Amino acid sequence: MAAGRLIVLEGPEGAGKTTQLRLLATRLENDGYRILALREPGGTPLGDSIRGILLHSPGDISPAAEALLFMASRAEIMERHVDPALDAGVIVLMDRFFLSTYAYQIAGRGLDEANVRAANSLATGGRTPDLNLVIDLDPADGLARAALRGSHDRMERSGDEFHARVSRAFAEFASDDWQDAHEESGRIVMVDGAGTPDEVHNRIMKMLAQNLPGEFGMLDEVKRQ
Ligand code: TMP
């Protein structure tokens, strides 16, 4: 059986990843692909408990403990869902994966890069995404969108400077130099997050066809554009 594909949507707060993941999953399912859509942190009973702690704990969490909690949720979802689905030939779509750790915990919190990468390798078992789509949006616009969704969670309350560091990190990931130095990340491309959800969705479909032509190059909608 052909191996599945791991496709990750990433980006700063309010970039529209979750909407785009839903549109993408529906589109691909309608085209007959077998899809598993997941989000991090979460996606398992343990991961959902960890998500509650990370996003809604009233007290402070130290940066290292925060990083390790994200990793624990990741280790669990890899073993229970991601690895078995990929082995069964399913296309796994993830709303965030470890580029978020690199942006939020290394660039944002200032944790040591080598230590975080080593811990991440334990959590992922060395699994490399086939494609990371980083949705690019001005941080102020993203935080304003996130605020419209309602109450701020613990990560969203981390301050403007923190979120500016996170956004700058995401913007750097697609550069050749960064990708050459981080082979575990797989291919990373930026998607312009401006415009309507449908406009962003069409950009994502084109990126899929360009970067994974064997799997997605034949989609009618992409061919027509
Ligand atoms: P979201 O799923 O609503 O985007 O919320 C997840 C939050 O957790 C978001 O603020 C990004 C943050 N996060 C990290 O800081 N590190 C990680 O490794 C992941 C997966 C998420």
C-alpha cells in the first residue's frame, strides 16, 4: 500500500489555519481522498487534557515545562493516530505541528534550539512532514482576528513582543538557508493569508499541486486555474 502524506498548516495567531484545514479536508474528501484531520495540541484524551492546561491554566507555566507539555501531546498523537494513518495510506492534515514549537518555544520563549529539537525528535519519532504550509499574516491583524473569536487564552496573552518574535520566526522558515539547516522539517512554503477564505483556499490548492504533483497535480479545480 502507498504510504500516506503528512501535510501541516502553520502560522501565527488568527492566520486562518483552522478554517483552511476544514476547507481543505472537505475539498479532498469530496475528491475521494482518505483524510484524517488533527490538531495540536490535542487529538487524544491525554492531548486534550494537556491542551486544557497549556491554554487555560490560570497560573504561570515555565518555558521548559510548556515545551515538554506540547511534546507530550505530540508523542501521544503520533503513536495513536498519525503514524498508523500514514502507514495505512491516509492523507493526514494537521492544524499545527512542530514548526509551532520552533516559533513559539524557541523564538518566542527563547529556549535552547538544540535541546528543543532533540526533545521534538523523541516526540515525532523522526517523522518528517511532506509539506508545511505557513499562512502569512501581519501579526497585528492575526491577533485582532483571534480577539474577535472571544476570550484570550494563555498563549494569546503572552504579549505583543512575544507574538512579533513568533511571526518573524514563521516568516523565516520558508527561506532556503533555514530549510537547509532543519532537514527534519520537510518542505516549507508560505501562503499569503490576505483575502477571503476561498481566495486563501485556492492558493493552498495550487501549492499542493505544485509541491506534491504526484498526489494532487490532477485535481480539476487546480488544473482550471
Ligand atoms: P490553536 O490551536 O488555537 O492555534 O492554539 C494552540 C496554541 O498553542 C497557539 O497559541 C500556538 C501554541 N503552540 C505552541 O506554543 N507550541 C506548539 O508546539 C503548538 C503545537 C502550539
